[in-house]
Amino acid sequence: MKKTFAIAIASAALLLAAANQTFTGTITDSMCGADHKSMHMGSDAKCVTECVRMGAHYTLWDGKTNYGLSDQRNAAKFPAKKVTVTGSLNANGDTIQVTSIKPAP
């Protein structure tokens, strides 16, 4: 019985760990995405911050897809910076359930 329980716990832990992925890209916003030049606000970081202040959300642009981020507070520390986000994609594949956000090497 103990062995079966231990195997079940180990299997569940592996499934949860497998759900996490690593994404590398730039913290941007849901309004501008990858291009901030048309807003004429100066630096990309200033544009991201201002767009979020006006109601947009922080996102991660990986060069192809603009992913929503569940953790807006930590994303706010990295406007227009390259980061590595660890987390799992939602069922639609458009939002990352964030475990961590760190500066990319």
C-alpha cells in the first residue's frame, strides 16, 4: 500500500513539473505588442509603462506570439526588457500561468 501511494505521489509530481515550460522574450503590453514606435512616447519601456497605465496588460512577446501573463506585478519590473518566464500555458495557448519571471541571460 505504501509503495502504491509513493508511486502515485511521484507520478503526480512529474505531471505537474512537465506542465511548466520556459519562454524567453520581451515584456511588452497588450496594446502595442512588438511595435512601440507608432505611439511616439520615447523609449519602449516608457511606452509599455504608459500603455499599462492606460488599461493594457503586460505580455510576453517571443518574436511570434504575444502571450498574456498571469503575474502582472512581477512583469511590471521588466518593461521592454528581455526575460525568461517559467510557467504553463492555459488551454487556449494564449496566456502563461507564471511561476517566475527573471532577466534573460
